[in-house]
Amino acid sequence: MSEFVASRKIGDATVTVISDGTLRWAPKFPISEDERRRAMPDADDEGKLTLGLNLAHVRLGGASIVIDPGCDVPSSAWAREFAAKWPGLTRSPGLEAALRQIDVDPGAVTHVLITHAHEDHFAGVAAERGADLVLRFPNARHVIGRRDWEEHPSRKQPDSALVRRLGLAAQRGLLDLMDEEREVAPGVTMAASPGETPGHCHVRVASGTRRFYYLGDLFHLTCEIEHVGWAPPNRDVAALTASRRRLLADASGHDSVLVFSHDRFPAWGRITRAAEGYRWQQG
């Protein structure tokens, strides 16, 4: 494992977790101060924690799949604007450098799966070439939840990152919109898990008796696995809680390894049953 790339074999699949960096964030759950301190002992006096920015790549059969292409390269104009919004942000060498390290040609990537339409999860679909933007993975099918594309307010803003970046895939006929569940490649399924956003999805990789789940922002912190009703402001709490419960029941019934976007790298974990629900086990 390098400082920002970690790979594992899960059945016949090779799964690589890539760190895009870290950011500082206060979740602002509607809980008491005592509950917050017990659940998040690493938070500072402002309630801020250091979160990871994780991406993933999956090789299985003939598929080469990027999950959440994340932030653009650290030197890009987009990345500089993003850093200005997030004091304390750190960046790794990024997705392009990680793919070179694991010998993945961007032109050979078959699928780009986007869990939801927050910029830190999709901005890396495009690369800056002078004043222009080009698709980073020009031959890949790009898949996102239908509601996160069709209903996103930024669709009405021609200069938004959603339109300028992910819109490139739509212009080239490479954007697929997903509803409930879709097998995007043999053994790789994208499934709806709304709540964080209306079209939020997670990814399930099944190989033999083993499974890998990339959860996007279905969970932000490990304490949410024990407290499935905790959510930051402006989320659909009822939908999010239901999505979490479905995922926990599904994943705990198999030999599963899971990663969520904002755990600390390398972010591998498992779901274990507890007396009153579930817990997160690192590793």
C-alpha cells in the first residue's frame, strides 16, 4: 500500500481504494453535546472532524470501473476553487496518479459510476486542457441516479460543474441514468440508496461467496452505522434511514468488505451485528 493507494483481492475482483485527500467537516447532527462527544471523541471544539476523500477502482472480468472520480487533479482551477471553500483541505496526488500506479489506462476504463451529484464525487470526470474541458474517461459509460441528474438545480446553470463536467458525457451519449438497480457489468451492480441526495446509489461487487460495497455517502461517519437515524442537515432523514437499514441487512448476511467515501483512508471495514443493531469494524 502506498500513502494513497490500497488494493485487495475480493474473490476474482481487484478493488483499489484511492485517497484524494482529507477535509475538515462538522456533521451538525441533531443530538446533545454529550452524545456528540461520546460518538465523535476526535472532534475539535467546533465539532469538526478530519474526513477522508476516498475513490475506488474495480477490475473484474473485462470491466475496468472507476467509482466516484472525485476531485479534479490538485493543480486544476476547479481544485483551487474547491480548496478555498474548505479550509484545512489536504490533497493527495489524486486519481490520475493512482491509476498510473495501478496500470489503468483512462481510455480503457469501461464504466464510471457516480454515487451522487456532489462535486467532490464527480468533478474528476473531466480534465482541464487549457480553457477547455475534456472527458477524462472518453470511452466509458458514465452512470448516475436519474433524480440526481434530471432534478438537480444546477442543470439550469450552464456554468455549473454538473453541466460543464458531467454534461460532457451526456453530450457524447455516454451518460446512463439509473433508477432502482442495474447490473452495469457482470458481478457489479449499482443500487438506489436515496437520502443523502434523491438519486444517491451504492455499488455492490459480487465474486464467488464474497462481496465488496462502495457506499458513497450512505454513511459519513462510523457512528452512523450504530445510529442510523443520525444525519446532517438538509438530508431526507426518513429515506436515508431506510436506505441504511436495507444496506446493513444485506451486507451483514454475506462475507462483505465495505468502504464509504469519507472514512479515513484506507477505509476498509466490515459490518458486525450488535445487540441492538450493527457496528463498524475496521479492516
